[in-house]
Amino acid sequence: MRTILVFPLIAIVVAGVVLTNCKTNRKNINHEVNTSIKESKQTAEAMPEISSSQKFVNSDYEKFIEEAKARIRRNDYKYVRLISHLNFSNSRIAEEELIRIEKLKFTNMQCKEDLDNYIRNGKGNWREFESEFYNELSQLEDQYSEVAFNDVKK
């Protein structure tokens, strides 16, 4: 009979300790969250504003990215246009031209991949990347123009 009375009494005491401890933990957590929020606000207020030259660099970088993406899209359009105008009356020449055009498409896809990788990982000086990337795009655009010119001549 004593065991029956002692067990519920122990269970009530343990439940009371656990519940009291939970309330204390909630208070501690709320206090820590509030403290963290205050510290974050103070840190943000203490940080100096981005200098105008840094904003200018960021602006140039964003312009570069947008222009590069636009040039890649134009090359995609050129690819579709060249394929649609391909003359299949002479199958040997058409096959050679198709191979050239597909190589250009592949190079354009590599340029897009290089740009996407640089945007994600951004290793190295972006001005150097810009220079090399624009050089590669210019060569590709020249090759597209050459294929289009050859197509018109025929």
C-alpha cells in the first residue's frame, strides 16, 4: 500500500520539477534571443556605410553580368537563325556548316557555364575575368558572323 502511494507522489514531484525547469528554460531562451537581437542592431548601426567607390564597382560588375548574359542570348538567337536558314540542297556542304554551327553553339554554352560558375564562385579579379570573357565572346560573335556571311554568299 505504501508503494502505491509513494509512486504517484514521486511522479508528481518529478513532473513539478520538469515543468518548472521548462518555464525557466523558456525564460532563458527568450532572454538570449532578445539579447542577440539587440546585439545585431548595435552591430548594424556601428558598421560604416559602403563607400561610393565600392557602390560604383558593384554597379560595374552588375552591368558586366547583364551585358554578358545579353550577348550570350543574342548568340543563341543567331544559332537558331543560322540553323533555320541552312540550305540542305547540297548535303555535304550543309553537313559541314551544321558541324560549324553546332561547335559555335557548344562554345556559347561553355561561355554561359563559365559566367554562371564565376557568378557562383567568383574566384579571382572580376576585371580580369571580364576582359578574358569579352575577348572570348567577341571571337565567338565574329565566328557567327563569318558563318552567316558564308551562308549569304552561297
